[in-house]
Amino acid sequence: MSRLAGKKAIVTGGGSGIGRSIVEHFVAKGAEVLTCGRRARPNDLSDSVHWQSTDVSSVDDVRALIYTATELWGGLDILVNNAGIQIEKTVLDTTDEDWDLLMGANARGVFLCCREAMPLMIESGGGSIVNIGSIAGNVADIGLAIYNASKAFVHGLTRSIATDHGKQGIRCNAICPGWIMTEMADAAFAAANDPQAAKTDALARHATSRFGEPADIAKMAVWLASDDSTFANGQEFTVDGGLTAASPLNPGLF
């Protein structure tokens, strides 16, 4: 039996990268999926997937997204908060506009989607929220000041939702990816003084001897969205190939 058969899911930021992989894995496991992004529907998105152009920092857009789910299905079992952006700046270089843009997507967007979706999930008998956090929410990546801060917010919100709403049938967990090879990872490496040296050093710190792929995160999302993880709540699941397990004093150990 498909692990997510019969489940209804919203995945934000499903047009590319980790979000797209989560959408594809959910569909393969039997879920019906509504996904969204700021842009128009990608031409290569499966016809079986519902798409809605959405700015998750806008309460009106988020409410419209939840309304679409209600009209489609009358209920909701899974919410994956994946939409987000990255700005490669220190605090001193960060402008007010940078703050509004990044925190709007990464923090306010996650908050709004959770707040607006949870009543529908509770009416449906409960459900699973999967927030895409980051190892950067626990250990700072250099030059990504407000990105790091936004992911720490996501981790804290995850715990609060789990403890406040667990008795209403809501499970809320976070996945904390490490270096997953997407456009965001490429941009972070490009911001280093010596991008190739930074990439080589980072790879040497992975016990798996490789960087992650979007599918590595999608597989964890499938488990957290499924009934196989019903006792997991309020947790951060690090998926980083062993990067943060090793002492920083031992580069090249693996």
C-alpha cells in the first residue's frame, strides 16, 4: 500500500529544488498535492498536481491557498512549509528591504501557513505539519545572518505548535537539511572568498563523502507526513550526511 494513499497535502515552494522533490515523492506515494510558488505554474509540473501562484508572506494569498484546498478536498492532512529565500549578507550589510523580503517568506510565511491551515487540519481529525528548517538555524553559516535567524524562528515555532496543539491532533516537526545541492547552496558557496576551496572543505566534512540531494529531504518528509511517524512531534530531524556530527577541529576526517 502507498504510504500516503488518500492523504491531502499542501507543499509550499514546490516549483523547484527540495519542494519539487517533495511534491514528486508525495504523488508517488499516493497523496493528492496542491503546491504553490510566486511564479507561474512550471511547464514540467505533473498534471496531477494542483498549482496556485502564491506569495506566502501575504495573508490574503495564504487564505486563498487554504480556500482552494477546502474546495478541492474539504479537508487537509499534510502541510509542508518549504517556501523560502536566502540572502548572502552579514548584519551590517543587511537592509530593511532585505529583512522584509527574507523574513516575509521564511518566518512570516511559515507562521501564516500554519495558522491558516491548522483549523482545516483539526476539522479533518488532525494532521502533520513538516517545516523545512536548516542546520543554519542551530549553527550559523557565515554571511547568512538573517537566513540563519529565520531558520531558528522556524525551529522555535515548530516546538510551540507541537506543544500547544498536539492534543488537537496536530503533529509538527522540522527537517534541518545540511548542504543540499540546489540553487541556494550554489549561491552560498559563491559568496565565499574562495568558492571552490569552501566547497572542497565542506565536502571533506561529510561522513557520507557526498553532498545531499533534494530527494534525501523528500524521503524524510514522506516519513514525517505518514502514519509511520505518529509518535514524532516537536522534533528537529537533521539530514546533513553527518556534517554537524563531527568536530570542526578534524577537517578531512572522512
